Amino acid sequence: MTSENPCVRCGYCCKYMMVIIVSDPDKGISEDNIEFKDGDGEPCKYLQGEVGSHVCAIHDRSWYPDTPCANYHCKNGIGNYILAREGVTCG
């Protein structure tokens, strides 16, 4: 995340973003190890924690910077909106 668009760990993108994710983290990124996350509101299987403190279980993998998730930037403050709606403060 950039300083202009820091992740506030609301979990929104991990529930509603349509993205391709790895099936088995131990195998890394390859054509035969991907699945489609359809953004239907169900959390990504790697999302852990609660609103305001969500983390990705695979963000420390060496290949993670090459994923769409690592390159997503919170747009228009949606994360801050989600946190405010949930009554969660960070910092």
C-alpha cells in the first residue's frame, strides 16, 4: 500500500473484489494453482481477523507482491467508510 492509500484493514476488498487467488499457497503462483474469487461478499479464504484488524494469511509469501491483492489500493476512502459504519477506530 502507498501512503496515499493505506490499507485500513477493513476487509472490504477481500470480500467484494473479483480477483484470482492461489489455491494452495505452498505451490505459489502458477496456471494450475489459481481460483476465481467472485466478490460475492464471502471473505477470501485467506482473510483473518476482524474489521479494523484484518490481515491476509499469505501476505508474507515471497510471491505475494505479484498478486492483484498486493497491488490494490483503497479507492475513495471506502475502507474508512466501512470502519466508521462498523464503529471501529484504528491507530
